[in-house]
Amino acid sequence: MLIFPIFACVVWGLAMHWRRQWPAFLVVTVSVVGMVLIAMLMRAWWDKMPDAARIFTGVILWPYVLLTGAVGYYIALLPRPPQPHECTKCRYDLSALPAAGLQCPECGTPYRGRGSSKDAEPVALIPIRHGPPKTRRTL
Ligand SMILES: [Zn+2]
């Protein structure tokens, strides 16, 4: 029974990896269609199945298919984070423009990425001593 949450997490993880791209929708659609086919096969052999399989098909499988598909499509529709060369407000591609003093030509947001004069200050590194601090003993 552990295969069901693992399968759902794999589908949702792949949808998250490829969100807003066609492989995410393909993965979710193939998984939902596969589970529907399994449910239809189980329905076709309804008379020959034991009671536990009937309960599984009638009670658990359809809500599981709906949950996996709905959450998978929701994850596939989530927006991707902006790339380093894109405007943080409107996602305009700024890669071909000079970075120093750049403002987005679409929305006017100042560019704060790599190469601009407004990028983050580098972290000051403090050297670490090798061994304990040297002290003089006074008598
Ligand atoms: Zn912009």
C-alpha cells in the first residue's frame, strides 16, 4: 500500500520540476490515464475480484485518481522562479542589454543582478586562526 503515496509524490515531483512546461502536463496526464485504465480493468473483472479489491476500486481508487490529477495539474500550473537575467517584476529578458545602470525597458524596474552597480555586497570573509590564540605568559 506504500506504492500509492510514493507514486503520487513522484508524479507531483516531476510536475514541480517541469512546471509551466509541456512535460509536466504530459506526466500528470499519462499517470491519470493509466490509473483510469487500471480502474476500468478492475471494473471489467468486477465479478471475479475478491471483496477487498472491490472496496479498493469503489472507495479508494477514484478519489486517489482525482487527488493525484488535481494536485498534479495545480503544481504544473505554478509559476517558475525568475531567471537571473530576467526582470524581477515583468520577467523581460535583459540578457542582451548592458547590465551597468540598467532599467527594464518594459516596466522601468532597476536591474539589481550580476554586473549592475546595485548588486549585493560581497560577504566579508574573516580568516580563521589555526590553533589557539598565542599569548605571552608574564611572570
Ligand atoms: Zn520589467
